[in-house]
Amino acid sequence: MENEAAGELAGKRALITGGAGGIGAACARRLSRLGAVVTVADRDADGAQRVATEIGGEAWQVDLSDTAALEGLALSTDILINNAGIQHIDPVEEFDPATWRRMLDIMLTAPFLLTRAALPGMYAAGWGRVINVSSIHGLVASPYKSAYVAAKHGLQGLTKTLALEAGERGVTCNCVNPGYVRTPLVESQIADQARTNKISESEVLETIMLASSAVKRLVEPDEVADLICWLAGPMSGMATGASWVLDGGWTAR
Ligand code: NAD
């Protein structure tokens, strides 16, 4: 899906969380090429500023685990992409409750609060796009990733509920579910899985990440950005409440 229609998003403001790296940075660059004015939100202030400077956007340093600070916020944006995420791997009986809460805050409560903050402006404009970056693990489970799987499944429910509430007011809401994407998150996950499963990193790649893939390679961040930008654009008005998989056939098996 090539989606580089110059100016397609001219006049639109976009906010992307986790925009300093990985999928978020690829997405920020593509949104900017399509004409949007992009706010790059991330806890990594330097990284967010680097991407924002490169694309002529704005940086917003924010720690999404501080959900109390997100309450009462008002956001002025036409496109909201809830993308920031973290991973932690441990068996349920050893999973630290504080880590569980932090992961749910970053990947479920923060998207809810940011959406809540952006909706009044979108409703006033009669147009808006909310895109939640979930995962194949928002559709199927994976051992040792309980908080991640729970948060990403939760995002599917938030997405569908908002789609039903917002459709008649010009606002769409969709989930994007990438398979394993070549980003720093996956690189650290390969190391963690090797430790937890007591196998080598190349075995993790081959037996856990790519064995079920039909295409037999990692997804590239630009491929995810392309799908997100189509959902953010003017041609996707009938796409709402849906769960978009981009996994090289991983969940088809
Ligand atoms: P990444 O680690 O490369 O980037 C994540 C970004 O989120 C970083 O810039 C980080 O600083 C930011 N971030 C983390 N915690 C934050 C917090 N508390 N407040 C603000 N910013 C914070 O990860 P990625 O691979 O680009 O992942 C992006 C999204 O895609 C995540 O939600 C992830 O779960 C999802 N995803 C990734 C993959 C994959 O294989 N990489 C697969 C499916 C879904």
C-alpha cells in the first residue's frame, strides 16, 4: 500500500506517542511527508526533539506512566496515534505487580486519557482519527507476557467501543496489530526471550518469531507507518472499529 499522496494531510495536526523511536518515529516522518504538523510525544526528551527537529514538528516530553498528570488534559489534534509501549517478560507467579500496573498505565490507561483529552476538539471539528497500536498479542496470547497481552487485548475493546460512540460524529477509531517489527523493542525482547527460554537469540528469532510467519522476515517500521497513515487519511472514513493485522501471515496459521 503506497500512500505518499503529497499534501493528503495538509492542515491536519497529528500527535504520536512513542514517536522518538521505532514504529513511532517512522510514522512521524511519514505523517509529516503527507503534510501533517506532528507532535512527537515521548518520555525520551532528546529523541523526541531529534525527530521533531528533523520533520519540523514539535516535541512533547511526557511520561505516560504518570497517568494522574494526563487527567484533565485538553489536546488539540485531528489525529491521535497511541503508539508508546514497553515489554516485560516473566511468568505470572513472578510478575511484579508494580510492573503490571505500569504497563497497563502506559499501554491502556494513557491511550484512554489522551483519547478523552482529544475527543472534544475532534467532535467540534466533526473529523478525527484515533489509531491505537496494539499487536498480534492483542489477538493471541504469548507465555510470560501477561501484562502486555492484557493491555493489548484491552486496547481492542477500547477501540471498538469508541468507534461505536464516535462514528456519527466524524471520528474513526482503529487498532493496528503488527507482528514482530524490526525495532529496539524487538531487539531487547529477543535477548529477554533467550534468557527466559534458555535458548540462543537466533533460535528465538527462528522458532518463536518467524516460525509461524508466512513471509519469514520481520516487519519493517515503515510498513506499519504506511498502514497507520492510510487509517489517518481521508480515504479511510468507512474503516472504524476494526483490527488491522500486519504480520506476514503470523496469525493466519
Ligand atoms: P520502541 O521501543 O522502539 O519505541 C517505543 C517508544 O515508546 C520509545 O521511543 C519509548 O521511549 C517510548 N515510551 C516507552 N515508555 C514510555 C512512557 N512511559 N512514556 C512515553 N513514552 C514512552 O518500540 P516499537 O517497537 O516501536 O513499539 C511501538 C508500539 O508498537 C508499542 O506499543 C509496541 O507494543 C507495538 N508493537 C511493536 C511490535 C514490535 O515487534 N516491535 C510488534 C507489535 C506491536
